[in-house]
Amino acid sequence: MASGVVRFFRSFLGGSLRGFLRGLMRAWVLIVPLVLALSLIRWGQLAYFWPSGYQASTTDITSIVVQGFRFDLKVSAIAGFLLLLVLPWVSSKAHGRIAGFVVFVYVMLSLVNLHYFGFYKTPIDSLVFGLVEDDTAAVLQTIWRDFPVVWTLLLAAGLTLASVALHRRMIGHLQPDTLLQTRHVAVRLVLGIVVLFALLFAGKGTIREMALQRQHLTVTTSQFLNDMVPNGVIALKYAWDSRGQSQNLSDPLVGLKAMGFESALAAAEVLGLPHGNEAEVKAALAAHPALPTNAQKKNLLFFLMESWGAEPMLYQAPNFDVLGRLAPTLDKACHFNNFDSAHAGTHPSLEAILFSTPITPLTLGDVGRKPIPWAIPNVIRQAGYQTLFVTSARSGWRDLNRVLKVQGFDEVVDANTLKEAYPDATLGIWGVWDSYVFKYLSKRLAAQPTDKPLFVFVLTSTNHPPYDLPKDYQRVPRDMTLWKGESTSDTLIPNLDSYHYAADLLGGLVQEVQRGPLRAQTLIAATGDHNVRSFGIYADASRRYLMRQVPFVIWGEGLNCGTQQSMPASHRDMFNTLLPLAGIAGAYVNTGRNLLQSSPHGTDPLNAPRAMFFTGDARNAQGLWQLGNKNSFVCSAAKPDSTCQFNALDDQQERARYALLDWNVRISLKK
């Protein structure tokens, strides 16, 4: 009896070990072609986007190739480890099909990451989920027209077939299904443990150090090279993590701890704010200097211009016209020419501007159904204004038609409204042409009662891929030798045309207001939601400061533009500047500084001349960096300083500012 039990146990143990070892060997046979395919795509991506004239050391290139290989090994080993649930037990034929499917998914994700980098100048991030949150049909149509979809699918198929062929060849040589089949149980046990630990360490990405994490994507001082490190799988994983964090407001300390602070009080202390308790901190975030007693409320027209990057304006000339009727208005305006967007996407920038939030998407769920007290339109409406949102796009995009009315807009006018008002308007991919927005505004301003100030927030859409324009638009010839930026994009010229179209329309309205009866009581301001891929990758350090830059321009009678027009600033500073100028008081959040005040002196952390990109990057007069990451600092300025280096105090203060903005949203809106 006892001997029978022993034989059964040995047989069971031996069979189980044999199956487990077979699964482990199958996993490793799958990992090798996966790693090779992902590495090939990275090398191709590096070559495809390498800017003309860009120089990088062999050491830096080797570093990103090696680090990329480690991440490729990590995600491939994780796939192998997860497949241990099935690989030991399926047939050889099923094993091959599983391998082919996994390879195709990994390859396709990395090719998507390649094109995503080309568009957003960053690996896949949380904006990728806009595919299902935006007008999905319009997004897919744009992708089809603007990207080599067929060639990408053919390349994915080719890489998959090549990887599958390599996989079969390795199976033929290694024969993982029969390997060690006749070996002693103890030998199989030892080998199983060794191979399993090898798989685990591969999934960790290292043997001695901490597991590969997001911070390990930074391995050089070149952001362009660092962006080559993540494959599509790991980039999507980190994007998902970021999105999950933005959707869960239950823990108000998440952002504070991510920025290195244990509490809001500690962050407030760094900024010199009252910090006796959390109530004091919240009050300080919305405290503003008193307005003059004779302050007059003015109409405020604010334009968020689609894809309105700053670089084309640098080369504006009679024979390189990108501004049209806007050009002659700039000498009467306050033009802030060292200015960054909040995000690389329209909706995140829109939320950052309107709701003072680094957390996005914020309003797609329950949060958007309840008034946010400090939302800009809410504050302005409470100040006695009529509030109007106008866009040439469809307002059903991202639920704007629902969200904006809850957050303080009396009316939302979109492509459908404009189509009804102007039956000749054509509904295109994203909406109607921007010209109908400006026709509507001209008519609306003329009819506005003089006793009711008006706030209009305008979102344009025509200057968007695929850069279609009305048939009656007269394209402007340009001397392209005057374009001093990168010229590798095949959409550069169409983009400059649509850029001119939008800017010219804005210039026409500015001129109309400046000549009309409302000129003394109307302010106009305009900025871009983000830069675009057509204008370059900005890999070279000397051009890096341009990557996130958009214009910010204010028009108004008798403006004193101050001394900050060339200092680093960003979207967070706009309404801290515009609301006092328009005579509007209220409990809006101090996201930034008033750009019309005198240049800050000393070390005032709240008014220091810095810009913030709300994904966690900051920029001062010398360079830019990722918050909390000293090694990410890159000297990048129009006039580099020989003493350019990472400033720990700047970093600490910007981390505190970012952390408090995050905390304010979470502590106020948590369920």
C-alpha cells in the first residue's frame, strides 16, 4: 500500500513537473521573438523620427537601446509568466496560435506608440483613451486620412509572420515539449526552479536593483531619446495607471505624496502660504488682491484656438504670411511669446483652463454633473456676466453640452446650432468651418445689451488634422526658405494654410471690435490648446523650449503690457491675468500669476517666472525638467546661459504648486 502511494506521488510529481517545465520552456521560446520584434520597432522609430542635423553621443544611444531592451524583456516575460496558466497544457498547434496572437498584439501596440509619438511628441499617454471618449468615428476617419494605416497593418503582419517563423524554428531546435522528459524528477525540479526564477527576474527587469518603473524611462538628458525607451505595451500600462489615478478622487493625498509632500500644510509652507490648517490653505489658494473700487466690468472674449502652436509666428513676414489680418493687430496687443500650453490635447487643456485642475479627464463622470465652485465660468457668472460657450465642433464631444451648462455657461453654441443659423454651413469631420463661429460672434456682439457684460469662451476646430479647408479659401503662397523649423512633416504646408485660415478669422474679429462701439469695454484674449506634430519633434536641446509653446495674446484699449512678455509662462497664468483686467472678482484658484504686474523680484514662489505643463513638467528661463527628477533637466532656452543647471528650489516650489492644485480638486470633489 505504502509503495503504491509513493509510486503514485512520484508519477504525479514527475508529470506535473514535466508539464510545468514544458510551459516554462514554451514561455522562453515565446519571449525571444517578442523581444526582437519590439527592439526592431524601437530602432525603426529612432531612425524614422531622427531629426535632420540632430547629434547624440554613442553612449546615450547605447543607453536608450539597452534600457529599451530591458523594458522589452520585462513586458515579454510578464506575458510568458501569465501564459503559464495555459502553456503547460495546450497542444503544440494551440501553442503556436497563442504565440502568433501575442506577437501581433505587442507589435501593433508598439507601432501605435510610434505614430502616437509622431503626433503628440510623447509615448502613449492617457490621451489615447480619447479614441472612445471623443467622436470615435471622426477620430478613426482622421487616423485613416492622416496616417499610413495600410502600411502599418502590413508591417505588423510582416513582423508577426517573421516572429512566428522564428518561434517555430526555435521550437524545432529546442523541442520544449520533450526536453528533459526522461530526466530524473530531482533534475526537473531544480531546472524548473532555475528557469522560473529567470522568468521572474526578466519580468522584474533587473536582478539586484528595484524593478523597472516609470522613472527608469529617463536615462539621458535628451527627452527625445528618453521617449524612445518605452515600447507600446509599457507605455499603455503607464497611461492606464495615470488614468486610474485621475478617475479616483477618494484619496486627497495622492498628488501630494507623488510630489514628495506628506500634507497640504507642508506644500503650502514651501510656497509661503498660510498653513495653520487645511481650511487656511484652501482659503489662500483662492485669495486675490482687492480690485480698485472704480474697476469697470468689461466684456471678455476668450479664444482657445485649435492646434495654434507658437513657432509659425516667429517667422511671420510679408512673403511668409501665417497670420493674415491678425498680424497688424499685434503691435497694439500684449503678446506673451514664451508661453506653454497646459497639455498636449484639446480636452485636457480645456479642463485645466476652466477648472484649474492637473487631473484629467475630470468631468466625464459624476464630477461633471455637479457645479465646481471655482470653475471659471461659474465665477464669472456670479460676477454678473452672461456666459456663452461657442465652438465650431459638436458639443456632444466629451459631454461638453452637458458639462459646460452645469459649470456656469448660460448657453452652449456648437456646430449644430451654427448649422441651423447658417443653412449653407457644411458639417465636416469635426464640425462646421470656423468662419461660422466668427459670423455668429459678430452678430451676437452687435445685439448684446450694454447693461449686461458678456463672457464668451470660443473653441475653434478647423486647424486640426486632416487640415481640410473650405473650397473658397484662397491659399497664400509662402517662401518656405523662411521656415527655420523642421520640415520633415508631409502635413507642414497644409497645416500652415489652416493655421493662416484660423488666425486670419481671429484678426478680422479683433479689427472689427477695435473699430466698433464696444472697443473701450471689450477685452479679447487668445491662446492655442496645444502645439502640433507638423512643426517638428524638437529633439535638439536648443529647440526643446518650443515643444509646448503656444501664443497668448491680449487685446484691449489702453493696455499696459508690463515687463513679463518674454518670461516663461503658461496656461495656468491666463485667468489670473484676465479676470482682474476685466474687473472680475471671485473665488477662482490661484493657479498662476498675473502677467501684467511688474516683474517679480526676489524669490516670491507664487509669482516666479516659470511655466508648468500639467503632466508634471516645468520650465524656467534656463531649461525644463520633469518635476522631482533632477536627471531629466535639459538646458533649453532661446539664449542659453553658461551656468544653466537644475534648480532644486524651483523644482520644490513647482512640485508644491502642482501638489496643491491636485489636492484642492481631490479634497473638494471627493465623494
